[in-house]
Amino acid sequence: MPGGGDDQRWMQAAIALAARSRGRSTPNPNVGCLIVKDGRVLGRGWTQAGGRPHAEAMALGAAGKAARGATAYVTLEPCAHESQRGPACADLLIAAGVARVVAALRDPDPRTDGKGLARLAAAGISVSDGVGRDAAMETMAGWWARATRGRAHVTLKLATSLDGCIALPSGESRWITGNRARAFTHLARSRCDAILVGRGTWETDRPALDVRLAGLESRSPRRLVLSASDLTDAECVASPNAAVTLDGVNDLFVEGGAQTAAAFLAADLVDTLMIHRAPIFIGGGRAALTDIGLTSLNDAHGRWTLIDARQLGSDRIEHYQRVRKD
């Protein structure tokens, strides 16, 4: 049987598959699955748009009868509850005759939470979990936040100059960063259910808020505007709390407006910061943030940890994760 390094390697491949459906699988989690036997991949699957078919069903369908005796690598515990939309994945794996199931995460949904793995074990299938746990949780961060905290996962993107400005004093902001950094932003948009800007940004710039990458145009997210009053040409939400609890939104991308960015930070609703920094000075321009309610510098420390940094052309891209105890 495979194990150790093989398990890690195959799970990383399953996690990569799960990333394909981030921002597309809501209300279901974006799961990846590989069916492997004798070092050979027999089937691949990832949760399809709208949540069905599940990753396991897709992978088993590709593997067919060859799945008997194989190992299934799945990024989330196979579901144990049936629904009107399809059978439980634990039952599908049992019927397929797999010999082993390796899961990265246990499902926090009380309808499954341990029951899926228990059902598999009762059927004589070897089970284990925890392989690639952190990477799998990051890949399905939106669904995980919804399942465990009752709200969307929020990414706040800021494009700034070296002196922390997001625009000239006049408000001109196109473009602070270069083409490669902007393409990276469009890729991030494609992985989210919704994108939000402030009313000022909406009325001044009339941004398209879509995905303009070849082949990914259909993955443009739902467009939202943070506004206390309704607009005839936009879907409005009255507050950050209202935005993160919208039905059908697991991954929310916040982009545009110093007041909007500050509002989400002040409400402590930002989970990931995406900072694009261009090698320019503006001087006297518009600051990236307005007041976030900070009263002590001590309170500013220890909140963020750097999880990724890269150079795209002349621009520096940094990702920070909010340090939380939950």
C-alpha cells in the first residue's frame, strides 16, 4: 500500500484539483479527488460548478471498475448524507470497492463530521486523515470559513505606491501596477464568488469588476457595491457584515476604496491581505486606508503573517494571513 511520501505527493495533486473549482462550487466545498493504484492515476475529479457532481463521483466515474482495490485521495472527508442531488460519496466509494481512503480534512458539517470515515472503516476500508491538512484548508478557505464561522472568507486587495498611496490627489489610479500584476488580480477574481468595491469607487471609475483572462471570462464573480442606499445600476450591501453573510458567497474579494478597505479591517473581517506594491512614489496622494479604529500601536502587532511573496515584473506582490486563534 502507498504511504508516507507517496500519500503527501498524491494529496498535493488532489489539492491542486480542488483549487480548480474554488469560487465555482458554492454551496458545496471545492474538493479534489484522485483514484490511484500501483502508482498510476486511474481517475481525477473536482467538485463541479454549482456543487455537483462531487469530486469522488467524478473520479470514480473516470476510474470505472479499475477503482477496486485502489486508494482514493480526497481533500475532504467523503460525505455521509444523501441529498436529492445525489448519493453519499462514502457509499459510492464502498460500492466501487476501493481498499483505502486518505482524507486531508474531516468535514465540519455535522451531517458527516467523522461519519463518512466511520462508514468506510465499517465496510473494511482502511482510512486515514490529516495528510496535507493545512494546504487543503487554504484551498477551500471560503467554504471552511462559511462552515466554521458562518461567513465568507475575505481577501482584501490593495495596489499601492511605495509611499502607501492608491491614487493621485485627483483620484487617478490607472494604473499604479503593471500588466502582470493586474493579470494576477484577475486570476484571484476568478477564484471568488463575489467582488466588492465602495460606492465612491463605483461612481467614479465604473469598474467592470470582471475577469479578463483568455478562457476564464465566464468565471467573473458577482459584483457588489458597499452602499447604505440602493443604486439602480448595482447590487448593494449596507455593511461589511451584510456582505460576508450573503447567500451563495463563500469567497469575497474586496477591491477598491480606502474607506471600504478600512471598514472591513475595522470590523476584523479580512482574512487575507493581497498587497501589490509598485516601485513608484506619488507623494501627497490618496492613502490606502482611512481610520480603522486603532488606538495603540501595540494592538497593531501580531495580527498578520506573511504567507507568500513574489515579483511580477517590476511589482512586488505580498500575501498576509490574519492570525486568529479560532
